Amino acid sequence: MPIFHLFKKKKEPQPSTDHWDEQLIKYVPFFKALEERDRLFFKLRMQEFLDHIEIETVDMEPKEIDALLIAASAIIPVFQFPDWHYNNLNRVILLPAHFNIDLEFTGHGNDRRMLGMVGTGKWNNKMILSREALYHGFKNETDKLNTAIHEFVHLIDKMDGAIDGVPKVLLQQPNVLPWINLMHEEMEQINKDKSDIRNYGGTSTTEFFAVAAEYFFSRPKLMKRKHPDIYQMLRNCFMKPE
């Protein structure tokens, strides 16, 4: 049977988060780029997230860095929305490695390909992540891949009732149709191998939005140069228009 270790919801008084800075500066470029005042606000948002969302580890001892990277991944896409709460999430389950649909992560089966997922059915309101993928998303700054951000973007997309690549809670109505057209145009380029957006983004509008968001938060300058229209639309969603 798996062994679960739980990051408990903390009670007052809250411990100092000063020691978080070293780890966040080391691993989270988004945090490193913030001004001092914004770093404090970012950590307050992380603490609030950890106070309300349970984090379980399966068959491994929990590490504080696990919680910090998960919380940072949650806050990065919604940092410009101070009142944001993930009302469709109550628990994150962290597995040691890639897994399959049954959450099996041992053995050598070819179906252990999943890096993360937003649960449905009995896993509703839960997110499952591979610790390997979580760490890779913050250690590799060039591949435009961050699994945890990807999954939190799915939750943002789901807030309007459907995970369809059109985040109506963030996207102003006049931008909906242009965004849908942009997605389909770029998905066609991906499937013709004419885009540097990774292939998974060409499988559906749902995955395109999450994959493009990974790119946007991991390599914003590169996206702005190579995909200015997509960059601007995502900026309109997650930040303030330029």
C-alpha cells in the first residue's frame, strides 16, 4: 500500500517565510525577477495556498521544496489576481515518478507516461503530479516545459465549467473568437512541424492553452519574439495589456 505523508494546514501563528527566499530565488525565475515588495506578496499568496490545499506525497518523505514549488506554480499564473482562489482544488498528490491512469509509477510498462493531471470522477478536485516532472520544470529553463504550471492552467481553464482552452474567467469577450482562431492556426503549424511550440499543444485546444502558458511563463521573451500575437493574448489573460 502507498504511504502518504501530509503537509498539514498550518494554524496561527504562522512561521516566518524568510528562509523561502533562497530556494525560490534559486529555482523560480518568476520570483527572482520580482521587486522586494512583490516577493513578499508572492510568498503571502503561497502561504495562503498552502493553508487551504493539502499536499500528499506517496511512498516518499515530503520535502519543503515540494510544497514551495507546487505553491509557486499555483501563484505564478494568477499573481495579478490577488483575490484568486482555486475553488476546484483541495489536494495535490505527489508521486515519485511518471505514472499511468491508475497512478501506478513503478515497473517498466510503456503506459507510465503521465507527468501530471487534473483529476475527474473519484479524483475530482485533486491534482496528481510527478515529483520528477515538478523539479524538471524549474531546473530546466530552456525547454519551455513546466508540468505544474500546465496543470494549474487547466484548473484556471476549468473555472468557467469547461476545460476547453478558452479561459472565460480571464479572457474578455471580444478576445474569445480571436483567441480561438489563433489557437487553431498555431495548432495547424504545430501539426505540420512548423512551430517551436511542443507537439502536445497540437492535440487539442485544451492542451494548446496549457502548453502555450508553459512557454509564456518559462520563456516570455522568446515567445514575444516568435509568437507576438499569442504572447499578447496570453499577457491580456494573465497580466496587464502592454
